[in-house]
Amino acid sequence: MIVIIFAIISIILCNFDESMRWGTYKPQLIHAVTQRNMKTFNPITGALMYADHIGTDDRSLVYKIPDLNTEQVKINPVHHNGKDFNVQVISDPNTKSIIQTTLIKFPIESKVNFVDEIKTLNIEKPLSLFYVLTIEQFNQFNLETRTFEVNVTNHGIRVSTYNEDETRIEHFFITITVNDRNYQYNCTDEKLSNLTIRTLFNDYIFNYDPRPTLMQAIFSNSTNTNNSNLVAIEFRAQPGDNVIIQVTQTDKYIPDYGFDNLEQLSDSLAAVNRFNFKKVFGTDNKCAYSSFSNLMAGLLFTYGNLSCVINKDTCTAFKPMLSHTPSRFGFPRPFLWDEGFHNMIACKINPDICLQSLEDWINTMSIDGWIPREQPRSEELRSYIPWLKEDPRESNPPTFFFNFEYLIDNHPEYKERIGKIYLKLFSWYNNWFRTQAIFNDQGKFSGFLKWWGPDEDSNLGSGLDDWPRTDGSKVSKYNIDAQSWGYFFTFHMAKLAKLYDVGIVSSLEQRLELILNKMNSDMLDPNDLIYKDILYYPNTDDQVFYSPHRGYVNLFPLGLGLIDKSRVDIIQQQINFMRSSTMWTQFGIRSLESNSTEFRKKSNYWTGPIWVNIQFLVLRALKLYYWEIDGVQQFYRDLRSNMIETICSQYETRGYFYEHYNQNLDGLGQGNRPFNGWTSLITLIIAEKY
């Protein structure tokens, strides 16, 4: 077993980018710097906590975004490039405080790996600031054990880790300045001292939440300095204080200083960051830049297993995962089809992060080609959604192929690396078709596809959750969005096969033709020229019906560019459909027609609200595939303008990007916030980089 584990680790390390070892990889926390430890998968994490009072309820220690009322508390990633620089401002009216966090990482050859700074911009009442260092144990095999040692000097607080042979590994040097003066760390008068250092050991580290342990220590005043895996540095600030806590980290020597000119360095890096953004996206639009920064702030690294309906190999195996997340507040975990949209932005500015994310996702594949669509790979992440169990019959739209296409077309240096996972991609493709395609009695693919769901009217795998799939007693026979994604998947597998496996290209192209022919012959309603789901009465194949529900599902043939340019009548009818009063609003296109019997029913999730990712697919297709067709350009300009106004005005007035937007009268942002996921596609919409 040990030999196998080390073999797996050595393979992973081959593609490890050392510059990505530290980062804000716990986006569900207000601010944390954590280690992407690819040797043992047991990271060190440094996290900010704060409280205006310490009550018996451990939630009085603020540090998790999901614990906040984010309509009141504003978490604003001012700058975040996903790699080596970020600045965030936390405005909390409950504690009457404004706190700025700054993380700067340095090149690999530097003596210092990073500097993490906590700075108070405004304090109106007493506030306790905590910087908490922890050693976590994600790896059940315990390949190493590290503990902390703390030393207080005249210059600051030195925290070092030791392994079992008492060799120093990492060093953290913490300095504190108050109102531009260095703090006197060795002050022995408790009445004058605002500083408390606690060192503790507890096994909470399997499910990261140090608050209960820290609360216990605060009230008992007890500490244990031997073999600690938690160091909590508390500084009690007073109203009007300007407090700066700096954490300098290195592996190569023991630091003994802070950075006097970090603000100047930060300003310079901010200018460089904006310059690079404009160079890539061709715009310095504030909303586009903020949207991008929000997406990068949601980058997560985790390691662990999954909870599944059936314990397949990918569920029981402990695996690493680097991925963006849809929402630091509501969905602080990786989602499959979401990540394909996220990477449409990330690939353009951080292609190395984009490809690493794709590789991690593909490496979570089961031996028979299934990739779980939602991957909370740790006890910590599962604590947000303990009832979730992944089902191997469930798939998700294969949006990763937007990313592979971009990387191969624009970064030929990655072709060989992508080629190494080609066979896994083909295995995923085969599994996807086995679970979502319809086969005849002879076991032959019929040319039709339908999403598998736990019941006839629930399709989490489709990504459109509660969008109506039934009509009375009639249920789905074929789904037009599954049909469209099936064509998309096959098209891109054929494109990859031309590079890596030419022998199967012909069979894939034959399947493409079959899927498209069936879509045009059986799923295009001749009465309104709209592609639709096909329904039938269960236990009979005698008669089929076009679904009466129209909305986002019907837009996928257009949004994925599957409609032949020569069928101008169909394309113009799609535009007329989206322009109709039942679909069109000044804020964007509704997810379901307002005259549908299911409009705003169920969870009112995909049954009315405006979602950015579908608008993006429509805009992208119109620009790339149908630009010369009469009426397209004006519709494109109108929809693009509406989306920019809706999303950016909400960000300006309310401080957040939202999960979806109200289709009714006001276009207000709704659902989870901050939603740093595919709402960030507004960056590409503004830049017109499709």
C-alpha cells in the first residue's frame, strides 16, 4: 500500500508548479493562506478571525463567510490574480470595522515565500484580531507529522514547524505595528499588554474549524506548548487604532523582520495586475476587473474522498483537487460544468492554473469513466452539505472542452500534456454516453439522449435542476439540451482524436451525423421552428409530444452553434422567440417563459430567474457563428447591453455579483452572494472575448 501511495505522489509531483504551493485556497473563509502540500497533503493554514466581543457562542469569532449575513458584511476582492497577489477589504457593520488583507507571493528563488498582512482601516469599537496558524491532517495515511514551536523576540513572534526528527521545515515571522509604532512583544504587564499567544493541540484538524478549541482556551486561559498544531495570536485593538499584522513565511532561513514598504509594493503590483488584465482582455472596465478578481478569490485546493450512493473507487480514494468554486458563501466546493465556464476566463490569463484544474478533475475519474459532478473532497467541505451523495448514473454537461479547445489552439506547448490524459477523456466520453444516451433493443445507440435523474422531473445532472421536464402524466423521452451536449461532446472528442487517435475519427463523425439528423428530424417543432424536449406517456411508445415548456433548454442548439447557417429561418425564429414578451426583459432572458404553467414554480430556481451562463452561450454563438445573419447584430447588442447593465449596476449598488437575477421588474441580484462563479462571465461579455 505504501509503495502505491508514493508512486501516485511522484506522478502528481511531476506537474507540480512550486509557485502555486501557497494561496488563498480556502475561499469559504474570510481570509486564509493555505498550503498546497503535494508531498503529504497535510497543509498549514493561516487564517484571520476577529470579534468585537468573546461570548460563549463560538460564532462570536468571525471567520467563515457562510456564517455571515453577506447583505450586511461586504467581502470585496479588490485585486486577485489567482497566483501571487491579492488585496481584499472586509466591511463589517456588526463589529463597526473595516479590515484589509494583502497577500504577496515572491518568486521561487527569493528568500521569502510570501507576506500576508492584516490591516485595520477603521475601528469604531474594541476589536480582537486573531491570526491562527494550524497544521491540518487531511491525509489518513499520516505520511508525516509536524508540530509548532513558538519563540517571542524583541522584533516579533517566530513560529517554526518541526518534523519527527526535529528538523525545522517552515518558518513564520509575525510582526505587529500599532499607530505606526512597533509593538513591544515582551511586555509583562498584563494591564498594558494587548497581545495573547495560545498554543494548543486538538484533533479538529480533520474538519477545519479551530473555533471551539480556541474558545475553550480563551475561557480556560490554558495553553499547551508541547507538540502544538495550533498557534493563535490575539491582538486586542482599541477604537481608532491603526493595526498592521504581518506574517512573513520562508523555508530557507529564519526571518526576523517585517516589510516597511508593503503598501508601496502592493500599489506597484496592483498597477501591474491591471496592466496584465487589460493586455489579456483588452479592457480596464472596473466591473470586468472586479468580476475577474472575485472568480480568482474562489480558487480552492482540497484533498480527500467523497460520499457516494455507491462506493466506487473515486469515492473511497483520497485525491487532490484544485478548482474554482461557484460561491464562497453558498457553494464553496467544486462543480463540474461550472468549472468549464470558470476556466473560459482562467485559461485566458492563467493557462497553467486552468490546465492543472482540468487535470485534477480528470484524475478524479472512476475506473469506468465517471466523473462526479460535485466534489466536496474533505470533511470540512462536506460539513456544509452533509446529506450530499454523488450518484454514478448522473452526469454533467462537458464544458471542459471549451477549455481544451482554447488551450490546444492557443498554447501548443500543452498539447503533449493534454495527450497524456486523452485516454481518460475518451473513457469519460464513453461513460457519459452509456448513462445519458438512449439505446435500442439490440443495444445500438438510437441517436437520442436524455438526462438521467432520480425522478422524471429532477435533473441535477443537466445543470438546470428544477427546469420542467414533464407535462401532466407525460414524461421525458428525449432532452434537447442533452442532445446538444451529446453533439458538442462528440464533436470535440473527434477533434482531439485527429491529434491523438485518428483511427476512431470516422466512427465519431458518423455518430455526430446521427445525433444531428435526429435532432433536426424529430426534435424541431415545425409549428414554431423551436427545438424541444420530446415527451411520451410511460409504458407506451405509440405517440410522442413536443414539450409545451419553452426557455433555456430550447436555446442550446443555438448556444452551442449546432444550427446550420443556411437555416436562416430557424435562427431568426430563435431570435424572435428570445425577443418575445414571455422571454425578454430589460435585464436579460428569462429561464422559462412567463406563460408556462411551471413559471416560478418548484424552487423558482431555473423556472424564471435570469442566469448569466446561458446568456453568455447565446452571445458567444451569435458573435462566432451567426454574425452575418439579418437581425443578429442588433439582438446581440441589446442583450449584451442589458446583461452588463444588470450585473454591473447591482455590483455597484450592492457590492456583490449574484447567482441569478430577478426577471420581474427590478433585475435585483438573488440567490447566493458573493457568487464568484459563472456570473464572472460578465468579464468576457464586456471584453467580447468568447
